[in-house]
Amino acid sequence: MPYSECTGRKVWSRFRSRTAAGQVARVGRRLLYACANRIRHIVSGHDDASEHTAASKGAGALGALREKLFSDRYDPSDVPIAKKSSIWLGMGMTEKQGGSDVRANTSLAVPVGKGGRGGEYELRGHKWFFSAPMCDAHLVVARAVDTDSYACFYVPRFRPDDSKNAVLVQRLKDKIGNRSNSSGEVEFQDAYGLLMGEEGRGIATIIEMATYTD
């Protein structure tokens, strides 16, 4: 099933709606704000929002993305990011054959066009742990076939034409704790993604993002 339809989304939406305006959420949002600032630099390599043409095809202007991440309100609507007042990001690193060894990942990313920083790619493969599949976009590690190196990709729920992205949930994990924050197993079937940072630095890039959420 499309990951936008996974069970647990409604429960999580109610939880986020209750907490998004609270002080704890504001502290968390400040961390996300810093994270979003870093996303701007990593995707484009520039401070000027006008430089983000390639990345804006999938996610809207990254300056606006930063503001949506920092919003104190939770928007539960299942629509493209450009139509939302706030968004949340998840992560996808672990694969079943590699476990904690992310370098054993086999998911592939094929460039659409010339590729490179901020370029469009199609992802094919799977993730054994896909954190918070109800999020509006995910940061995903995959091997870029044009350079045969690991890279980090920004994978939104929706493609640029507003159709659902090809990320299919196989099942949700039956976890002992933290059940409201779902983890799932997913497959990418030529899913749309944007390259963040440099090829060959994918693991380092996504770990840097993780430091803002741990």
C-alpha cells in the first residue's frame, strides 16, 4: 500500500495536533529549524534561496520548506508539501541484509538527467526500518549508480506532478515501545528523490541530520 495510507497515521496525527503548540514541541522545532537550514546548504551549496531551482521541483522552495518544518502547528492533510502549512521528515537507512552496517545497503538510485547535487533520481530497493512512514518526506540512503557511491536523497510523499511517490509499505513493525511513532518496511519502485550533498557522502549526510533528532 502507499505509505500515505499506512495505519497509525490518524493516531499519530491526533498526538501531533495536541503537542505541536506546546513548549516541548517548540524546542524540537528549533532543532528542526537548524536541520532545515542545513538541508538548504547541503542540497544547493549556496545560501541564496534563488539557487534552489533543481530541488524546488520536488519539494517547493527550500526556504519555504524550512518555515514549514519550524511551524508550531501540525497539518495532518495528505497533500503535496506545497499545499501544507507544516511538514515532518522521517529517515530510511537500515536494510535487512545489512542491519546496522549501512555500507551493505543495496538500494540503487538512477539519475534522471545529469544527476548531481540537487538533481533528480529514481530509487529502487527497500528499507527494513523506515522511520515514521506517516511523514511528508524522508531522507534515504541509496547507492548512486552513476558514481557507484552512497548518497543521501530527499524523498517526498508526492512527485512533482502531485501523484503519489512510489514508496510502498510492506508492513508496520510490531514494536514493544514507542508504538505511536511507527516504523515500517518499505519498497521503492522507481521512487522520486533529490540528491542531498555529494555522492559518496550519503551516510555522513544522513547521520548529520540524525544528530538534530536524537
